[in-house]
Amino acid sequence: MRELSNINRLLLLAAALVILIIIGFFNLRKPDIQYHTDIRSALEDLRQDTLRISANEVKHMLLSAENSLVLIDLRPAYVFDKGHIGPAVNIPVHSLLEKNRLETIRSLQKKGVRIVLYGDDEAEATSPWALLQQIGISQVRILEGGYLDYTTPDSTRNKENTTLVNEESVRYDYATIMEGLKAQGDMSSEIMDQPSGLKTPEKIVPVKRKKQSVTEGGC
Amino acid sequence: MKTRYLLLSVLAIVAGLFLWILPMQENTRELSPEMLLDEIKDQTRYYSTDQVAKMIIENDPSILLVDVRTNKDFEAFKLPGSINIPMDSLLLPDPLELISDDARSIVFISRDGILAEQSWLLCKRWGMKNIHVMKGGLDHWVETILNPELPPEAAAGVEHDLYQARLGARQFFTGTGNVVTQSPSTTERPQNIPVTPRKKKTATEGGC
């Protein structure tokens, strides 16, 4: 009789344990939002997918068929209210993964509408774009130059360079710039040496002081 | 009685199986999408070009500059002290270990900051902590450190101080001390430099 009740107890405990584990298992197993790709595939996708859409193309698409394109403004609501691109929808970054927002975005995708994200600049939209891509919302583009470029006349802002190298626009040739600056430095030092020999010690000491002042400035 | 024993053993085996599978489902290190979004919202990942310049000049041992451009671009121009991990190789075991085991703050650097931002995002998802991005990338480095803009006369003192600091940084990185427009008069140069330290000292004393 004693044996039976022990076994019963053990049985109950084991059953309870298994039930708890199954519950826990299923809770953990189904988070609402999941990655569609592992990290390494995500990296490959980042390197391959076209990232940007130009402001001109957006303007063109908006003029021709407003329903073909949806602009999503990622900036905070109060910034959006101050000024945004006409038909843009405001989805501040922090709310990007909220259920209704994601549903909106996914349904737009299903309809075949082109989705374009923008922030004040491209960098602001890059991470949200990459995140969406990793949870399965692909074919999204980032507005080239962001809101700030969109709203400045074509002539002024830095739009001359649309050459892309590894997804980054090439604006400066660093090596040439450095050479130019170093040459200037050499030139001025040559001129410095000419007037009087006393100038040379003066040249060395100020440089030291300069470094100190930069540090003290940080205090 | 025997059936009860049998049932008990079956349950125990099932429990064991679940417990075994469970940890494999979760990669506890990797961030979930929601956690990743939280990190995206946090702007403290950005270091300005001025901050990075200062860290290089002071030889700050707590940071590691990681340039994610191609090796070709890196060799053409790189920031002093930076190492090159092209983004394509970022998640390979060796580079990954190199930067994740490092106790230092990693600062990702790229041309305009976009590649650096993407690198940051992937490493964040992977679970790395203490990683940063130099805002604006090397393009902004050119615009602030190599060719700093002279603030208008009426600008606040802070802006002028910043400009002087940038000139100092430029001196450090290129050997050029003077702004292009001022170069005609060479006698101005020795005068310029002594003034700067005095300015800085008073600013520090006021703040400290």
C-alpha cells in the first residue's frame, strides 16, 4: 500500500513537471516577432540589396501615381508635425515593431506598394531598414539624403555624387585631401625657416602647447 | 503497478527531452528584434568626430577603431590606430572573436557612416556590448577635422573654442597649423599659436 502512494506521488510530480515544461516551451517558442534570417544571411542580404531611392524618383512616383508609393517618416511625432513630405505616414522608430504598425507595413507590402523609409538623414533610416529586412519585410528602400536633402533645392545640397562604392556614396578622396594638407604644412614650415633661425625653436614649442590645450579642454 | 512505473519512466524521458531541446532553441546571446529596436533608439552609440579625434590624440587605451571599408580603401587612407575589418568578413569567427573579446570600446568607422551603422547593427544583434559608431564617418571627419569651418564672428564662444580645438587636431593629423585663407602673412602664424593655449586654460579653469 505504501509503495502505491509513493509511485502515485512521483507520477503526479512528473506529470506536473512535464506540463510546466511544455507550457514554458511553447511560450518561448513563439515570440510575436521573429527573425526570418540568421545573422550571416542578414549580412549577405545587406551587402546585396539595393538600399536607396533618389529624391527625384520619389517625386516622380508621387506625381504619377500616388498609390504606388508609401513614405514612412521615422522621426518623432513632434518633428513630423513641424514638417514632412506630403503624403508620408508617421511611424516613429520606437513604435516600429508595434503590432498594428507591422500589420500596416505588411499589408502594404502584400499590395505591392513600394515602401520608402526616411529620417532627417540616411543614417537615421539605416538601422530600422535593416531590422525590417531581418524580420522579413524586404523590398523597402531608404530615401537618399533623407528629409533634409529632399527639402533643399537641387542646386545647393551635396547631391552631385551619386557614385556608390559598397553602398556608400563617394564624396571625398581622402588621400588627395591629406596630401594637399600635408603639402601646405610643409610649405608654411619652409617659409617659416627662411626669415630667421630663431623661428625654428618657436615652431616646436607651440605644437606641444597645442596638444596640452586640447586635453585641458576636455577636463 | 507496472504500468505506473512505465508511465513514470515515459514522462521522465519526455521531460528530459524537452529540457534538452529547450536551450538549443534559444541563442541566449542574440538580441530579439524588440531588444534590437531598443538599442537602435539609443543614440549614445554615436561618437562625434571631435570625440574620436581627441581619443586618438590622447592615445586613449580604452577604444579600438574598427574600419569596415575594403582593404583597398583602408590602405589609401586610415585613421591612426585603426584596424581594418572589411564588413564582408565581420562575422567570420576570427574577426568576431577579436572584437567581441576585446574589453575596449569598439568604434566602427566607414565612409559616410552607413556601413558602420550596419556593422553596428549586426554586431548588436549578435550580442556584442560596448560598440559604437563614429557619426558621419570619414566624410564628416574631412568636414570637421581636416577642413573645419570657420564660425562667423558673432558665433558663441563655444563654437570658436571648438574651431580652435579642430585646428589643433588638424595640426596633429596633418602638420598643417593654419587655415588656408590666412596663409599669405607668415608672421601671423607664431602669434596665432600662443594665443590658443591661454584661451583654453581659462575655459578649463572656469569649468573645472
